[in-house]
Amino acid sequence: MIKPFMPQLVYIEPRALEYPLGKKLHDKFQQLGVEIRKTTSHNQVRDIPGENHLQKYRNAKSTLAIGLRKTLKFDTSKPSAEYAIPLATGCMGHCHYCYLQTTMGSKPYIRTYVNVEEIFDAADKYMEERSPEPTRFEASCTSDIVGIDHLTHSLKQTIEHIGKTKHGLLRFVTKFHHVDHLLDAEHNGKTRFRFSVNDDYVIKFFEPGTSRLEQRIEAARKVAEADYPLGFIVAPIYLHDNWKEGYEELFKKLDQHIPEKARKNLTFELIQHRFTKPAKRVIAENYPMTKLELDEEKRKYKWGRYGIGKYVYQNDEQEDIKETFQTYIDRYFPEAQIEYFT
Ligand code: SF4
């Protein structure tokens, strides 16, 4: 049973105490007896305990830094949204393939930003610029935001903020089932609540520290009952022995539990497993015993931005994945929409 995330060590920027959320978090952790250290910047936390890389990495994943988001220029977030809304960075999960391992480099600790009103002001400006076109914000580009939100409620506030706007839409994805506090948020149908799902093999071997599939599906059912538009991201789609059976089993389980009312407006996003050379090095360092197959020879090289290409499946394998998933989605969720395969 995955318990809701609770940090073992907290860092806080003194200025964060000037914000209601900063004060609330500080008082909460103080009451709980969690060690709180001061830091000049959430970007500068350097003294996480541990005698070697692995210990430091593990400890960082249970460390929370509370600070202010200074850059209020949002990154773009294709293909699923126009902008990434920055509420947190980092994740307590231990998925072996996670892209955060490379993007966060030497700072794998979790950061939460307490100047939420300033972040909302920036979001409002982006919406104004694009009005009357809708603007979609992705809240989980740099973290699993649901995994931390039971502590901060900043995602809940964002859902309600976007719920009141005319042209805003919000989306995020999670592998955690701690969703109860979000069920009564006034989302007004403007938030698409997505769950990242996979077959038993991938979850068992590569996704430690996250909620099990049954828990995610039960959370998805609750979210659907709360009238959120629902979506599933199957990522990474990973080819292993009997992958076709494994993934059909996944769709059968979803089919058994997802209520009828969520099916018309249901989306699927399909992302094949990929890796880069730098990611392969980092994975070997952080998860030295992983079974994850990262053999460049077996993959197709796809040129990427900034000269860092990635290794994806061969063309015939990609075709097989697309066809197989199309068949399963047609069979179990004929009204759902596949947003993309990448
Ligand atoms: Fe990365 Fe998502 Fe796993 Fe967290 S839950 S470690 S963000 S893949």
C-alpha cells in the first residue's frame, strides 16, 4: 500500500513564510516533528544527507523544498497543452525510466512553489493573449503533482481557478491514487484528470514507489464519478515477452471499472518507450539493478532537438504497437478518442 507522500526533511526559503501556503506548510511540518532547514533558494539545496550517490538520491526523493517560483515565463508543453503551469518540480516515485532523472540532474529533490497567486496571474495573461482561443495548461510536466497535492492543495486551487475562467483548460497526469481531496473541487468540466497506466509487468518491475494499477483505476473511477473529463496515458509502452496479452489485460481491467458516463469523453495518449544516451547513463547510476532494456542496437535512432536524439522502437514494432492499441481501444472503449501516439 503506497502511503501519501510525507517528506523526511524539509528546506524552506525564508520568503516563503510571507505566503499563506508557505506558513501553512512550515507549521504543519513543525507540528509533525519533521526536520526543517533554511535555504537561500530552492535551487541551491546541496547538503542532502547520504554517504554516496545512491543514498543521496534516495534521500533527495523524500526531501521537500518550499520556495517561490521566480520565473513566471511558462514553458511550452506540446503535444498535450500550450503551456506548462509550474506548481512543483520533482517526484517521490522511483520509476526507472523517468525522464526527470535526466532533466533534474543533480537536484532530484521535490520543490513546491508557494506564490500560487502570482502563478495564476501569469496564467491569466497567457489566456488573455490567446483569447478567444482556448489555452490548455499542463500541470504535471516536471512533477507528479497529484502525489504532493494532499500536502499543498495548490493543484486543487488551480483546478478551481481555471474552472472560473472562460478560455482556460487544465490537464495533468498521475500515478498516485490520493485524489480524495480533489473530488469536490469546482472544476466546471475544465480539467482533464488523467492517470498514467501500464500493464502488470511494467508496473511491477519499473514503477516502484507509485500506486498499484488497481488503486489508480479505483481513483479514476472516483474522478469519473466526480464528473471530471477523464483520460489515460499509457506510457511507456514497453515491449516485453507477452506484451500483447499484458496490455489487453490492462484494457480489460479498465473496462471493468470505468463508469459508463466517463466513456464518451474519454481520451487515450500513447507513448512508446524511448531513451537517450544521457538517460541511459543516469538510469544505470540511480537504478543499477534495473531490468529495463536499453540496447541502442535494437532501436531506431530518432534525431531530436538540441542534437540529442532518442532511441525508439523500430518502424515495424511501432506499427504493431499502434495497430494493437487501436484494436484494444476499439474493442473496450469504442467511444474514446486517441489523442496521439508518439
Ligand atoms: Fe517520474 Fe511519473 Fe514515476 Fe514520478 S510517477 S518518478 S514523475 S514517471
